[in-house]
Amino acid sequence: MNYKSIAQETLDTEAKTLLFAKDKIGEEFDEAVKLILACKGKLIVTGVGKSGLIGAKIAATLASTGTPSFFLHPTEALHGDLGMIGKEDTVLAISYSGESEELSSILPHIKRFDIPLIGMSKSKESTLGRYSDIHIPVLVQKEACPLGAAPTSSTTLTLALGDALAVCLMKARNFQKDDFASLHPGGALGKRLFVKVRDLMTTKNLPVVSQEASMREAIVAQSQGRLGTVLLCDEEGRLVALLSDGDVRRALLRKDFDLSHKALIYATKEPFYIDDDNILASDALVLIEQKKIQLLVITDKERKVKGVLHLHTLIEKGIS
């Protein structure tokens, strides 16, 4: 059996369904978008079975792209949760057949409160289609399932129509990256746009020694700090130099090396640092990569050390 060929045929069938539906999109789609935009409450998405699973994903996509939305299962609605639908809300009901018993049971109650209803089903003549104020047809010529029984092309198209609604609403609201990140503070984009250097930098037990310290003292402090670097500062706490693992290795290769020598002799003078802990952590990562360093020193405007930020910390926190 050629499974590759079967997979290709499945994708081809579903792709043809999407392209067929694309050419059939009519004014009802514009009307649905405008109705959702005018909604002062939330968009409640409901459906049963596979349609319910697709509806839950659509609700999640809408909620994360600027349209307040949540999924409500019709069965739960029948047993008390119908009260979760407010008078200023709008309902998006999904059923490919349009005849789902559980969904059909709540439609009269939704209309009794004059809640705007957008229906997605294969026929306007279905129960869902007749109850809907706006009906978006789910036009499927052929399910990818060889038995024509399992929802395949129909669920793919329904999901795509939900994505199309979300994209239309995003464009209508001029929803931008910053808006998306504010709803996903824990995601990669949220971290890039909101996490600052001050949120991640180490400020306690810093590996700092006097600029007069010997190599022996500096190496001990470096080992205790576990950052591979020791900071040399003056009497006022201002950054003077930085002694890295690389500096120590190079010092050991010198014939005149002595542990009693001042660490400043072997340290990197005028090391790179920033005096603003309010910059984005993602921007700090760019600086670290550009300067080919592992430890970024953060000071105040007078060059007094406030903290350090290690490359490993940025990686562990998912900053990219």
C-alpha cells in the first residue's frame, strides 16, 4: 500500500475544498465580520463533537488576536451555562449538518433573548441556517475520508473559515505585534517585546573586587561568582576593568605571570557595558552576540555597577 500517495490524495482533496470555498465566499462573510466588530460583549462560539473541537480552537484564536471570545458547549449551556451569554454578546454556532440535536436545543433560547447568531453549516435550509441572522456556508464537495463519514474536509474548511474571520477582524482593528504580545506575555514574542534587562540581571553576590586586588584574590572571587568573570572596580564602585576566564588563561601563558601581581595588569581595560537596565532583554542579546561576550555588565550613569546579565540566563529564559 502506498501511504505517501494516500497522504497526497488526502491533502489534495482538502486543498481543493479550500479553493472551491474561496471562490464561493459571499457578502455574508462581510456581514459576519461587521456584526462581530459591532459586538459590545463577547463572541461566544459553540458546537458539538468535531465541530465543537474546531469551535474551541476558533475561540482561542479570536481571543488571542483581539476579539474577546470563549467556547461554550451546548450541553453545558442546556444545564445552566446559558446564563454565560449576555445581552451584548454574539454567538457563532458551528454544525456541519446544521442539525445537531444538542445545538438545535439551545437555538430557540438564544433567539428568545434576541442574541445575534452567526451560523456555520452546509445549508441555509438546515435548522441552524434558519435560526441564524447571518449564515456562512461550509461548502464541501467531498470528504477526504474514503468512507465519506469522518469529518475531514469539512472540519478543515470550518477551521480555515474561522481563521479567515480572525484575520479579517485583526486587520479591521489594526491589531499589531505589540497587541499580540500583550496577550501572550509568556510566549516568545511577548518575551522579545516586554522582558527588560532589569527583569533578568543578577544584582546580588556579584563577583566584584577592588582594582587593587591581586590575581590570587581575583581568581578566588571569579570561582565563587560562577560567572566566569570578575569585575574590577574603584573605591566608588565604578567599573574599571573585567577579568574573564580568557584573560586568566592568557595570563597563565605569560612568562612573567605571578599570582601576586595586580589583576588589573591582565584584565580587559574599558570593557563593554551598558548604563540602561530598561532596554529589552532581546536587544541585550543582540549586543552580547555582536560583542562576542558572555557577560554583559550593567551600570548606572556614573558607571557604578548595578548588575550583570549572562548569556546563559537569556537562553534559559527563552529570549531570542
